[in-house]
Amino acid sequence: MTSPSAPNLPDSPSLRRALLRPLADTSLHAIVAGFVAMMTGYTSSLVLVFQAGRAAQLSDAQVSSWIWALSIGMACSTILLSLRFRTPVVVAYSTPGAALLIAALPHVPYADAIGAFIVCAVLITAVGLTGWFDALMKRVPAGIASALLAGILFEIGIEIFHAAQYQTTLVLTMFFVYLFMKRLAPRYAILSTLVVGTAVAAILGLIDFSHFHVALAHPVFTMPRFSLSAAVSLGVPLFVVAMASQNMPGLAVLRADGYTTPSAPLISTTGIASLLLAPFGSHGITLAAITAAICTGPEAHEDRSKRYTAAIWCGLFYLVAGIFGATIAALFAALPKALVVSVAALALFGSIMSGLTNAMSNVREREAALVTFMVTASGLTLLSIGSAFWGLVAGVVTQLILNARRP
């Protein structure tokens, strides 16, 4: 007698379709966008982790474990959330948190710092589970959210013109390749720019693999120790900068590109990932803003509903980086900085244009949006909190003063 077939077996047609859908939805430019997003995330701020590790006199194994923990957390969170919501949810580590640790870690025992990382992760998880963050973001006017996106990305966008000052041939070649491909075959503009830029950099002798080596990462567990002083001096500041400088602009990027995924599962998932990986060195996993915009913008996929595949590829590249630990830093160190920042800037052009267009579309929000953009793009830092938070505050205050209670 044959047993009745279960409705949800792994070989069921519906499940196969669900598993194969990301492969069907993906495209070459989604893969490139995922790679550029991963490359931008690591090259822009990974050096801060190394600086913090050296300041705390951590061993090479501990620093490698730190990178492994961040990479695995980012990879798993990015892939799972993007698959779950079919939205390009890109997760990153807390860049302002890493900067804060450069000054703080030398004065805190490493075991106490791990305890503070756990305190920060618990606070982030609690905020995500309560759902109050989503309620707050819903009150932010659309024009201000779009201006915040444009302001965040503007600093990266203009890096290509700064890079042109010291690597003129490389940058101008990449810029004109982008322009011509944008006219002739816009879907492959970024891919063509990356390939040509790499070739030109090699011809000019700007790629140096002399210090490159391949090595697998080995996670190092550190037993956390909890102290009130470390929790207050390190855990709480890490929580504040993660929420204000990463999660808030990260959610604004999604909202500005039309994705309405609720924030509660996104924030709580990053908090849980941070909690599980804190003993291995992870100081905080949060929503990405700049790297997310590479995957949410039109360069990632012409069909907005399929841009989630770019985030999945970014997560897969994170996973490779995590497995090989510090090897990824050596790889990116071999590439000229001008190449990396130029590709990232060009990949963000579409998102910057979209943000500025939407920011100025509503006359009643136009001045508040302008203030938001200017403060965010200024790079202002107050109380160790970055310009994205203060740009949002300035824009909301401006909007309230100019338009509160007006018909």
C-alpha cells in the first residue's frame, strides 16, 4: 500500500517554484549591483574595524573572527529578509559604531566590550519587536524621506569627481564609458564601467596583488562579562548610533524607493543576529543605507519587483567574504580606491536623481526637504551621531514650523 503524499514535501511543484523564483528573477545587472554593494560596504569602512582592533590590541585571530561574525550576520540577514519579503533588504554593520570603538575599546576590557555588544543587541531587538520604530517612520513626510536618501548618497556620489583629481585617466575613462553605455545599452552601463575600469587600472599598474593571500576565518568565542560601566559607556552609545545613523536612514532608503516592508521584522532580525554573533566580535548588525541604495535603485534591475535578487547576491558575496575572513580586505586593498569609489558613485546616480526628484515634487514639503538634504549632505556630526539623523530632525522641525496647522 502506498502512503498518501504529504502536501508540503520538498519536491512539491509549488515549493520548487518558490525556490527557483529568485533564479528566474535574477539578471546579470542584479549580480553586478550585489557585488558593487558588497564591495562598497567593505572598502568604505572595513578599515575602521582594523583600526579598532589595533587600538584594543586584539590578536589577528580575534580581528578575523570579528570580520567573520559581521559578514556571516550580514549575509544571513540580507538573504533571509530579502527572500521573505521579496524586497531588496541589505544589511550592514554599524559603521559609526566601529568608529566609536576606535576611541572606546582601549579603555574597556574586551570581555566587558562583548557584554556591551550584547546589551546593544538586546535593545535593538526590543525596539524591533515593539514596532514603535515603524510608527515613527510613518510620520516622516515622503519628501523629507527622499531628501534624506539623496543627502546620504550625495557624499558618495561626488567621490568620483574627487578621485578624478589624482587618478584622472582612470576616472575619466570610466565616466565616459558609463555615459556612452548609458545611451547605447543602459542595462549594462555599470558592468561595462567595472570591467573597463579594472582593465585600465591593470594597464596603468594600479592593481597590486603582492600582499594578497587566501586564508579561511576561524571564529573565536569570547565569554562575555557584564559591567554597568561598559553597558552605559559603550552599549547604550552603540545602540543610539545604530538606530539614528544606520537603521533610520536605512529604512528611509527603502521607503524612498517605494518599498513598504514593515520595520519591526527587519530591526528585530538584525538585533537577534547581533545578539547571536556578539561573542565572536560582532559589535552591531544594522540596516544598510548607501549599499542598500545600490540594490534598490534602477541600476539593480529594471523591474522593481525583482530588485530583491540584487540584495540576495550581495548577501552571497558577504557569505564568501565571511568564510575567508580578512582575505577580503587584502583583495580590496589590491584595487585602487579611485576604481571602487567611482563604480559606487556611478551606481548611485539613479537613486540620487530619484531622491532629488521626489524631494522637490511636493511644494509644501520643498523647503523642509532642501534643509534635510543640505544638513545630511554636510556630514555634520553632533554628540557622536551622524548627519543623517540631524538632517531628518532639521527637516521635520522645518516642516512643522512652516506648515503645522495650515489648511
